[in-house]
Amino acid sequence: MSLNLSPRYVGFRVIALLGLWLMACEPVDHKQKAISDAVKAETASHNDAAPQSEPISFGVTYQLKSDIYNGMREVNIYVPEIPEWGQGYFADPLPVLYVVDGGTEQDFFHIAALSQLTLINAERQPMIVVGIRTHNRRSEITPAATDPRYKDGEFANWGGSDDFKRHILGEVKPFVEARHKTGRSAIIGESLAGLFIAELFLKTPESFDDYISISPSLWWDDQRLAKDAAELLSRHTSSGKRLYLTMADEGGTMRQGLDKLIQALSVHEDAVEVKFVDRAETDTHGSIYHHAARDALIWLHGIPAEPYGETPWYFKIDGQPPVPN
């Protein structure tokens, strides 16, 4: 039997069969596509609802008008927020620590963090921390040179520590004390700032109660400050001052100057209570500051550790829990 099919009918059949074949060959996974669409929708939802955020607040920055420098000067202050358990446990008023090179891009944050740390471990009294930024530290915190070799060339414009001293004592300190009730005062610095601390203590010991000088640059001006130390100390009176000194592995004239200062201090023991820690075997000039500062503050304001009490059974080797009654 033969079929008499029109050419038009045959054409429609060929097109239909070809369409079915193409659909069979297309690798479409509708389930996978649905999952992909859901993931995209969820991602878009997350992007639309980003996590809430807010900046961390740690202290306050002030722009203090300075008549001495004829401009604005950065002063940063951290006041620890005493927790409820610390009320009556920590000192009132809190001691205050002034930090030379205390800008937000200098040493303020890592020193202020030491005050925050003791709100957790109670190893010492927390302190109000005042960071005093130096704008040109080499010129601002070095004493005026007496040796001609230190007056020109690479040392041109150095030697302005008298102005910085007046800035601290006449502008920064009154600004802080007008806003905060403060207890015993201390000042800290490292390297050239350590030199400034040593000069401040030797020449005007009444400026602060306690002094922390870390790796002081006593090489400056051919060790002039160290050479003058004995004569300057002879003018001091016994007044309850404390001085913390430490040095890393710098050696050379820096260590030689420190040795001269320590020798002078040993002759005038009644003038000040001194703690010296030799870190020549353990530290470099770059590594010494933070943990030396913590050690100094523990010496100045340490709190005896609370006793652990009875040792629990699980701390004892081969310990066993108590037998129930």
C-alpha cells in the first residue's frame, strides 16, 4: 500500500521531528537552574542587608591651641571606664601617665592599651593616659647642644626641648587637670623621648612624680646630660620621686652615657628611687618599648595577685573528683 503524501505535509513532519531531536540534545537541568536562581536571590538579599557596623571608640583627640608653638597641637586622652567590680578596688583618683611621642600615629594606642589591659587582669592600677604628639621630634625634644659638632649639619635645628617642656607643663598638664581628677603623675618616653624624660627628671624633678626613660639617647651632645648628671642630682632633695631606666643592645656612646647616669644616681640614692633593667641580651632598640613600659608600670602601680585558693582536683596530676557523700 502506498501513501500519497503532499510535499507540504512532509515538510511539516521534518520540521517537527528536527525540533524534538534538538530538545532531546539540549543539556538543560531545570532543577539545577532553580537552585542557581535561589542562590543568586539569597546573595542579593545578603548584599541588601549588610552587617551593621560602628567605629570602635578608644580615647579622645583634642586640638589644643598652643601659644608656645603658635598653632594647634594634638593631645590624645584615654580615660579607663572602671567596671563595677573595680569600684573601690582601683585607686581614686586614678594616676595619670603622659606619653611623649603620643600621637595617634605614634605611641599613644599601644601605651593606652596597657591601661585597658589591667581592667581585665587587675595586675596594676589603671591610668589616665595622655598622648602628647611631637611634630618634629628631633628638634622638639632634644636639649640645646653645647658641643659645636651637634649644632650644624645633620643636627641643624635640633635642641628645642625647653619649648616642649613649657608646652607640657604650661599647656598640656593644666588642660588635663582642668578636665580630669588625677592622682600620682608619671611621664614616659623611648629613644629621643627617653632622653627628654631623663633631662626633665634631672633638671626639673618637680615636674612629675615618676619618670620612665626607655633606651634614652644619651649619646646626644657628646653625652652632655649624663656628664652633668652628678651636679644636677646634687640639687635634688628627697621627695618621693621614682625613676625607671632600661636599655636594649644599642651599646656605644648610648650605653656609655647610661652608665654615667647610673653611676651618678648611685651616689645620690636619697634623691630618687631607681629601678634599672638591663635588656642588652634580650632586646633591640625596636623591640624594647612595649613590654618595658608594662614592666615599669607594674613596678610603679602593681597590685599583688589574688591567691588562687584551693587547687581543684582536675589541676592535680592523677587527681580524681571527690566522692559524693
